[in-house]
Amino acid sequence: MNGFVQERTILNNLKDPVLLAAFATPTKSGSTAASALSYLAQHWQAEPVLEFEAERLYSHGRIRPQLVTGDDGERQLQWPSNTVFLAQPEGVDRSFLLLVGVEPSYGWQDFIERIEAFCRRNDVTTAITLHSAPAGVSHRRPAQVVAVYGSQQLQEGFGLPQTVFHDGPMSFSAVLSLHLNAAGYSTADLIALEPFYTPGLPDAQAALALIRAIDRHFGTRTPVDSLAETAQSQREVYERAIAGSEHLTGLVEQLERSEEPKMLDRGEGGDLSLSEVMNEVDEILAGG
């Protein structure tokens, strides 16, 4: 086996396996989908079964290791990783392979080919990628999920509003979805829309929407009480920030009146640019 792939166990007796994949990125909205998939791995009691060697994939000046303090107070470094977890939730006669990773700096084509080879070895035929995007939506409304479908069956099953990939730079998860679809896999790329004006942290409401979309389609039942509580806490923080700014108050009221949310490019955001709005939110939160 090539050293790029480190298998912890040989997978046997998988049941109609499906790949769920999400990759954190160093951008606004970049960590929401990976946090949602990590939440699923935890609550589905998933076990790690494979790792893709990460060192050759990253510029650590761009994707830096993180110092993390655990619940027990112990501090440790977390390096970028790409790990596959196996889950077989109760009540569902399918196996789920959850690839939780970090968007690489280098070697996209090689990495994608390794993922496809892993899927072929394990008879995966369905691949669902997850990510989120800043959009002209209000935090006061439930998060919306849209999808790019590569399969009519998945489109009918998920029933989420359809969108398309637009011309321009692509995320790694979107490139992976396109590649696997071209290789004959049934694919869907689920995109949670989160408010463009909130800080660049995992958005619990958007993560919750992704998990509920997965649950509805596959018939899984993921306990989400703790995530819902986090979403409520975030909403309360945003409300306090907005109350301190006439600009933000007017912006959110305008978004609430909008019927058609859209994903935004950097620089958009009504009367204020995206960067200006985010900076204002960050300053208010830092001061509060």
C-alpha cells in the first residue's frame, strides 16, 4: 500500500457504503461543514479506519497547526489531517464513510485520485460532499441548504433547492464532487448558506441544517440538542452585536425582507462591503 494512505483496518462487510466528505478551509464559512461532519462522527460513534498522509499536502504558513486545550485541561498541537471514519448508525442498513479533512495547499489531483481509489476499493457508489458559503441571509431565520446534484435520484431524495457551480475558483469539496461524478458516482454537493456578516467560526445553525438534511435523506436520527443550544447561544451573541450598530441593524432588517438569498463574493454586502461588515462585527464582539 502506498504510504500516502495509512489504513488502520481492512474494511469488510460494508452495507451499500456512502462517502460523506467535508474539508475545512482558512476562509469565512470554512470550518462549518467539517464541524458538522465531526459532530456526526461523534454522535454516530464512528471509528477511524484510514488516514491520508497530510505532510506533503500543506503549506504550514497557510494551514497552521492549532494549539487546543481539552476538557481535561491538557494542551496539545493538532496538525492538519484527513481521516476516514466508519459509522453504521442504528436503524439504517447502510455504512457511512466520513472523510473529515482540511483543504490541501498542494497535490489536489493526486489526493482526489487517492480518494477515488479508496471509494473503488470499498464499493462506494454514492458520494455526498458538504460545505457552507457566506450568503445574503439573516441569522434570525433557519439556515437554508442548497445542492448541486450529479444524480436525479439524489435530487429527488434530498429535495433541496438546486443550484449550480459558478465560473471561477472552486473549493476542494466541489472539485472532488465534480471528479467523482465524472467517474460515474452518484453525487450531491450540499451547501449551507450562513450569514456573511458573522465571524469566521463554525456556524452552528448552518451545521445543524446540514445534519438535518443528511438525517432526512438517509433516515438517520442524530441527537442535535447540544448543537441546537450552541446555535441559540450564537444567535444571542449576534443580536447583542447588531443592537450596537445602526448599519448592522438596517442590514439584517433588509436581509429579512429578502425572498431570494444568494451566495456572495468577497466585497458584496449591500451598503457596506463584506470585509467592512465583518470587521465591524468583530470589533463589536471584541469590545463586548
